[in-house]
Amino acid sequence: MSSTPLSSHIPDFDLITYYAEREGTLFSRISPWTKLCFLAFLIMVITISRNVLLLAGIYLMVLLLFGAAGLPLRKLFAWYLLPVVFVISLVGILVWNEPGVPIFSLPLPGLTLTLTMSGLLLIVTLLLKALISVTFSLFFLMTTRYQHLAGMIARIFPAPLDQIFLMAYRFLFLTLAMTASLLKSVRCRGGGLLQSIRMQGRLFAGIFALVFIRSFERGERVQRAMSARGFTGSYTVCGEVPRPILAEYGVLVLMGTAVSYLAALSFLGVTV
């Protein structure tokens, strides 16, 4: 696990990999293809649905699934900060003056902003959709071994896209490790991130640029080391990705039927 995480609100990839390789629960033994199909079905449902109650029920189900898998709920709630800030910044302007029952108004020079029930429901709906996708994506990553992820990527994406995905995943670890070392050195010298940016912004920007340059250099060294060990430009995936069992096929059929029904209602103009 990462000894110096960048922030408690940024997903720790070392921690995610630790839980994925641990394989301590039943969910880790479920076929990765089944979990990937569930993720695709959930994305389809949250895309076509605008029912807050349905979305809230799905979110609670996914959250209970995350907890039942023995995954850290406290870490999950801390990681929610990024998607919440993203959604609020995205709809912070769109929610005003929506048609509906007004809640309160904010008078401005030449303009009056009114928050209505429809605007508030828009925020809640988008937040639920974001949290559902983030929660189940983390559940999928934290219950699926890297070997199986690599095998799925190699089978889904054509060359050289599969190699780009796999190399980018490993390079991400290098960049985060370099940035974590930088923050650790700043704290050891009595500095803080916000204080350093405020007092020495130009120097801090140069240090971050240096981190990325060194990360690229580290990546080149890794590539040369791989070439020296016989790397020919493509990863060789060892082992098979577990296939769904009969019961998992049945659950996928039921889930696909439900999603198709919701999609048909949405196509006919029925709010789902």
C-alpha cells in the first residue's frame, strides 16, 4: 500500500491493487466479465433514468455491495470529494432559474437567480448518477486481479490500444510515487501544499514540472530495462480470465432484460 498517499480524497491505486490481489471475499471469485457487464448495465440505467427514487435505490444497493465485499467505506466516502466537486461545478450554473416551485432567490445587479425544486432535483440526480458509477467502478477494480484486468484489456481492445492502456496504468504508479515523494519532502522541510503555493507559486510550479520530466525519464528507463529483458513491444498475458458460471449467466440475462425494458420505456417517451 502507498505509504504516503497524495491526499485522503484521491484514490490510492496501491490500496486498490492490494484489495484486488487479496481475493478475500466471494465477489473476488465472481467472473470479471460478469462484473464488467454489470458495470455496463449500470451505466446504461443511469444514462436513461431520471427517477430519483430509482437512482437512490440503485446507489444504496451498490453501496451495500461495496461494504459486503469488505472494502473500506471510510476511504470511499473520502474519495467521493472529487466527483461531488465535479458535479457541483458542472451544474452550478445550470440549476438556476429552472421551471418549478421556487425555493429561494438571489438578487444580483440586473439579474435574479432563483433555485427551484426542479433545479435541486437536477443536482441530486446528477450526484446519484456520479456516485453510482464511481462506487461500482471502484468495486470492480478492487475485486478484480490485475492479471485478469490485463487479460480483459488484451481481448477487448485491438493492438496497439491494449498495450497503451497497460503501459499507461503502470506509468500512473510512477507519476503518483514521484509526486508523493515531492509532497513528503515539502512536509519534512516545514512546508505545506497551500502555504507553498501561496508563497512560492512559481517555484512550486517548476517543481511539479520537474516531477513530470523525471517521470518521463523513469518511464524511458523502464522501457529500456524491458527491452533488455526481451520485450518485443507487446505484453504477453499469462493465464485465462475466469468465465461466468451458469448462475452468473442467468443473472446477466435478468439484468439485461430489465435494462432493455427501461430503454424501451424511455424510447416511448415514458419517464423512468
